[in-house]
Amino acid sequence: MSKMINRRDFLKSSAAILAGTALGGITGSAVSFADEAKGKYTPGTYEATVQGYTSFVTVRMEFDKDRILSCDIDASGETAGIGQAAAAEYAALVVSGQDVDAVTSATATVTLPAVRKGVQNCIDQALGKTMAINEAASAANEGSDWLGEAPLIDDSMITGTFTTDLLIVGAGNAGMMAAATAADAGMDFMICEKNATVGDTRFWVGTFNSEQAVSAGHEMSKTKAMNELARYASYKCDMEVIRMWLDNSQEVLKYWESLGVVAEWHEDLGNHVGGEEMTYVVPSMWHTLHATGKYADFELHPFFGANRTALLEAHIGELGYKVNYQMDLVRLTQDDFGKVTGAIFANANGEYVRVKANNTLLCTGGYAANGRMVSALAPIVPRCTTTALYFGSNTGSGIKAGIWAGGIKDAEAAPMIFDRALVPPDIKAGYVADEYGNLFWPGDTAFGQTNLSSQPHLKVNKDGRRFANESCPYDFISFAAAQQKDGVYACIFDSDIVEDVLAYKQYGCAKWTYTDAEAGILPDTIESLVQSGMLFRCDTVEELAEKLNIPVDIFVQTVKRYNELCEKGVDEDFGKEPYRMRALDHAPYYGGFFGGSLLTTSDGLQINRKCQVLRGSDRSPIEGLYSAGDCSGSFFSGNYPEYFVGVASSRAMTQGRYAVKAILGEEF
């Protein structure tokens, strides 16, 4: 097996070898080694480790002098049925086709490009063209200092330079909306993306006081909404930044409609309030966007909607623009006066590339995949999280680059955690380390989104005791679990589950289970979870306690007390609404343990309403630098305001669009 080196050393050595080589341009297409694969290999086994969707993926390939003999891909940390299935199918096709460009039927848009990269590297090793890459070792080499210092890249290591008016870094919700806005305006811009595909789409789009909501009688006071969002953040926010979203999210929805996208409004049923006598504000702002007409192929699911980022990529392509893929941000560049003048990237070939720009917009997402940043900046997360839902590439690169350039980050974290990670009873919340010291979650990604737990069923800790109002927002119950043994809890329900879920009438993404109940498929979902061995079904509560490995006597008393309160119609212990107090009195009984599944972080570089990044020294705008979406801050703090359904995606798109409008000098 060839010698393994980490990515940082690989980049340095490759850049030194390739210094002075002129680049013909940056493209979004994958590099093919089909022609090289026809040559003679050096027989042996070669290995490459690359970052996948939520884990590192290891590719191991064996060659004789003429052929690929085997291809084994360990993608066990990727999503079951998606990333894992795609890797298995692709591995077989690589051997049968003797080609890295094997075409699969899979839809794993992040795992597959990563796997191709690993296969590509193994083939190149066998051809004697490069050394092995090990991105797991590279990540571990960053050490415990999450920020570090900006890398020093000598001019002699730059292999190509590009010049543009606007540089957009990141092709997710914020970046692609910014690109579409810039393309419509005919701007000279480049958009560079770390991955080999545009970012994932979160389907819930929160538009405040949309025409659909207002015409249905659901108009809400903007002042009331602004103050509620500030209250969620304990006023650790900039209300001007919040107001910018409130003022302009409607225009962003109209822009989507101008592209032929149909917005479906979802009405709040008026009873999702989070507890008896609670005063949560719940605006009817949840929309899903559906692709029609010439973009109909981008429709993913009738309940979820369109693949928005891919649709916008097609739109800018029609206007003559493209996304430049596999461009990994290294650092920003600045002049002697502190103005940001662009950025340096590492491309797919390990070369350093400079992009000079009058304005740079960071849309690189949060830092959920950077365990050291999470541990340092959001210590509540390891106390209640067991499973990853984030992109493995969301490592905080844009946030760090902005701080290196003089920017200031939000003082407190704003993690977005779902209460849906089904885990075995012996799992504890918190990171585990791999052989290199990289931090991972112990939970299985296959059960990272078991929506059933977002229903306000009875929930107990490992001592068998109830510990919170189960009707609270999904990240709140996870935070409450952080105060309990092992940071996890058991979710309990009985055979009346369908009737119960229909009575709960959840709103937002928790409504997924309600929709399954309406469609009559919820029992099948539950049965599949029972068959998986992760959810337990028992004839008595005593037997269920034994399966869950919690004290039988305490659990029996907890269920008895809960049923008594349900009979009274008053939750004297934790204040759950009476209509959500559903007794556990019809066998069989069901239960399973749940931890938090981390989706993203929403705290980032502090900005003003024009999305200009602020200096840490005097809070003045850094000339030439903007930030939008999860890379930016000043909006959330401490939590995600669940009852403002879709506000995160909408904030990202609104900021991406209006940052470009600010650069164009438009007033808003």
C-alpha cells in the first residue's frame, strides 16, 4: 500500500510541483480518468479516505498491471438506503466498467461525488501520478484550537488567478439565491462551492405575511413578530437584521413565483402553542415551493417540494453562468487598508487558486461538522446529541475566514437540533473519537429523523421519570434532556397512536407524522421501527421498562401518575395542554430511546441589515465583505425558533438576495 499523507501536506506538495502552471478555467464537471485507466497500473492495494455527507468514507482498491480487481467502499457512516446504497452500487460498477465515471441510479448527491473522488485518487495512485489522500487524518491535524491562524500561502504557490466583481462562496440556499440575483442583473460574478454539487434543500420556506396568508386572514403584526424573534434570542441579536427579513421575505417568494415555482401555503391550525397558558407566537408562514413548467423535473416530492438550489443552478446556467465546484476556501485576501479583495481556494487537483473580487459574499454554512468548534462554542450540543444530520463539509470555514479578516462572531451559539434520533438504550449523548481523533456521534444516521418523537408523547429519562413538558419545541426537549442522565430519553406511546397523533395536530416539519397518520401509513412506519430492533413493543408497561432497561417500579408509577393527570384533564406537573394529555391505557405499549440529531448551527459572523460583516474592533463594516445564511449571525441565539416554521431557509435566501442588492446600491 502506498504511503498515506494528509490533505494539508498533499496540497502543499502539489502546489509546489504545479506552481506556474496556467489553468485553462474552472469547470463544474468531474475529472475523468477513463483514458489513464487504460494504461498499466502498479499492482497493489491503494486506499483513500474522503469526507462524505456525515462521515469519512474509505475507498480501498486492488489492481493488477492491467485491471481493477476490486473496489471496497466503507460508507457505513453515511445515510442507510441513500449514501450507503449508492456507495455499494458504485463500487460494483467501477469494477465491472473499469472506469471512475460509472453511472449509478442513486440520488446521494453528496456521498457519490466524495466516493468518486476517493476512487479517482486510488486510480491515480496506481498510475503513479499522486499520493494517497486521507482527509480524516487532515481534519485531526487541525488540533484542539478551532480557530487557528489564517494559512500563509506564498505567491509562488498560486497556480491561477481569476478576476471578478463579485465572488460568492458557497452554493447553498443563500449562495444560489445570491447567484440568481446577480445573474438576473447581468453582474460579473463567480460562485465557488466546496463540494461537487449544490447544497442540500431544506423544504420549509418561511415567508412572513405572504399574500396567501394575508388573503386567508392570517396577517400578523410585524412588530409582534420582530419582538418574538428577539425574545427567542434573549435580545442577543440585531433587530435591524431581523426586520430586514420581515420586510423582504415576501419579495423573495414573489421572485420564486416569477420563475414559475408554485408556493403552497400551510395554515397553522391554531393549537400548536407549546403548553397550557403559553404565549408563543405562531405565524402561519410555512410554505413549500413546487417546481412546474420547464423546471418540473426539479420537483422532488408532493409534500416537500422542489430541489430549489438545483433549480437555481439551471436558471443561472440559462443566463450563461456556472457553479465552480470543488473549490475549498482557504482564506480571504485583503489590501493594506483591510478591504477584502477576494479569496484563495484549493481546487480538486490540490492547486491553490486566487480569485480577485471587489466584493466577497460568504455563504458557507455553519460549523456543525466541526466537532472542535461545536465543543468549544456550543457545549450544550454534545450533552444531548447522538446523531448527525448535517453536511460533512459544514466545518465553519467561512466563519473562520471572516474572523481572520477582522470580523466578529456571535457571542453565543444557536444550534438547530431535532429530537428525532432513535438510538439503542445503551447509547449516551456525546462525541466519540475515531482512530485519528476526529469527533463523531454514536447514533445511526439511518434513524436520524424518526419524526415520531417530535410528537408530544410521554417522555421519561433513564430513571423512568418524566422531566419536562413534552409539548415544547423540538430543540427545547433536547436541551431539557441535556440535564438528564446520558442526555437521552425514552418516548412512550400505546396502540392509540394514530388517534393521538391526529389529536396533536402538529405544525411544521413535525406534521410529517400527522400526514402519515392521515394517509393510514403510520402503523407500517412503526412496525418497521419495531422490526429494526430500535423501537420496543410490549404487552405491559412492566415489560416495556425491562426492554428499555429503566427501573420498573419508578416507570410504572410515572405511567400511573400520567394517566391520572390525563383523566383530570390538567397537567399539574409540567403544564402540557389538556388536549395533548393522552392516557397510556391500551396495550400494546411502545417505547424507544431518542437523542438529538444536529442539523446545523445558526450563529456566525455578525452583520448589519445590508449583510456587511462587522469588525470586532469597532463594529464598523469590513469593506468588500458580506455574509448570509448560517455563516452569518446577528439573528438567532441559543435556539432555533421552531414556531416560525422555515425561518432559517427564508433568512438565508433573503439575505443572499439582498446582499447582492446592497452591492448593486439598491435601497431597501
